[in-house]
Amino acid sequence: MAHFAEIDQDNIVLRVIAVNDSDCLKDGVEDEATGVAFCENLLGGRWVQTSYNSRIRKHYAGIGYTYDPELDAFYRQQPYPSWSLDSDCNWRAPVPRPDDGKDYKWDEDTLEWIEF
């Protein structure tokens, strides 16, 4: 199975579908453009292939994720305004989470991890 994400005009994922491999073949080889055309012809919209095992585009797309065409990657919504995207398209706090086995939550007002 191949997986494709429908994205809106702002590159936000609307849905993700599975497509039979046979519907993505061009001359016997899986081809993304063929799969995209299949999705467009069947359902309309704009489609980008995603990988269930994250082999392409950093992360498997989920509803509400963003597709960044410059990075050619999917990533989750930004959890806090102070967090930044790393090179693997994961959101990182400006301060590393303590690694002492305790439970913490992020406090955006103080920009620090608070034990709870």
C-alpha cells in the first residue's frame, strides 16, 4: 500500500488515504506522480505521498500536519510559540527538558519546564 495526504491551499493535511500499489505503478515501478494523479482523478484536491514508516518526508502525515514544500517534509502543528523546528522537523523547546526521570510540563509564560 502507498499512502497519500490531501493538503489544502495552506499546505495543511486534510486527510490521509491508502492506495493500492497497483494504482501507483508506471511501467511496473511505483511512481509518486502516478499515485498523485490517481488520487486527483478519484477525489480531486492536491495530494502528496507520505510514508507510513517515514522513509520520505520526515514524518507520516496526519490530519492537521503541515507539508512544507521547501523542506519536502510533514510536521506536526507547533505546540508553543517559543518552540522551533529542528533539522528532523521535530519541535524543540528553547530549553531542553530535564532528564531526571521526573514528570514535567512546558510553561510558555516562563519559558521553562515545570515539574508536576
